[in-house]
Amino acid sequence: MDLHRIIAVFLVTGMVNAINVTSHGQQSQFEELKHEVEDLSRSLTSALTYIHQKLDGTSVGKQPVAFSACLGSTGPPKTLAPHQPVDFNSVIFNEGGAYNFHQGIFRAPVSGVYHFAVNFMCTPPGDCWLEIVKDGSRLVYTYASGSEHNVGSTEVNIRLDAGQGVWCRSPMTQGHTTLHPEGKYSCFSGHLIS
């Protein structure tokens, strides 16, 4: 039985059930079934489109994945211990929900090529170092002098498998890095390219 016949069977079955319910005077159940049939129809249409695209070799669109988050709290500077991830807690955008602001970690919901960027403002008197890591391994790092409120930034394109994590952390093995906490000067962002 081909997919079109399966869809027709689902739709006819749903309509027969809806007619039987209506004939017994249960209008609210009829409306409920009607919405279920419409939802099934949309899901099946989407599945058919996906199957046709796969069979034809055309690209199937992936869900949008993008985030931007900053240090947005007021109060004392954000001091990071050695290898401590930065929890950029003021989320500006999180399409796809892949960025966890409690941990500061992005988890790839789908495999693909991603772009990540970090910029930060250092709080005097110490120098600041940050790195972008994939599952704990350094991808890139950057530095800013702590003599004034200097800034540092870096970015990277990387292939990720679904479930792999990317975050920013202090690369220091001793001492600490202190970031300016206010004004959203220190931000981390990323998005799926393809």
C-alpha cells in the first residue's frame, strides 16, 4: 500500500469517527476529532515532503539553530577559576533551545557545521584569557590586557555531531580571569551554518 492510500485511510477513518460522534450529539468530541484529523494531515504532508525530498536528493531544511547570550548581571565582576565555564546568563536569543544558560553550554541538536564567537571585556587589574572548547578540547582562545577595560574576541567554524557541546571557559590552569559583568560587553553566540 503506498503512502497516499495510507493518508486517505487515515482521513476517511477520522471523518467516519467524526460523523458517528456527531450523530450521537457530541459536538465537542466532533471538534476534537476534526482537529486531530487536521493535525494528522499536516504531519503526513510534512512527512511526504520529507520523503520526496530524500528520494529526489534535494536538500531537506534543518531546524533553525542560533543563540546569543551575554553576562548581564549587575554587581561584582565575574571571576572565573581555572577551566571554569562562563555561564552567559542573559539570553538574547535561543532559537532551537540548544544553549543552556545555567551551565553556559551549547549542545548541538543536529549534526552540521556551526559558527561560534565570543567577545568580552576585561576588568582591571588582571589580564583575561578565554577559550572556546568542544567537549573540553580547545578550539581557539583569545586574550585582553587587564590594564584598563580592554576587550578580546575570537570566533571559529566547526563541524559538530548531534549532542556535542561547545562552551567558553578560562584556559588558565592557575589564577583567575575576571570579566566585566554589566552592560552586555561580554557575549557568546553561535548558529548552525549547514
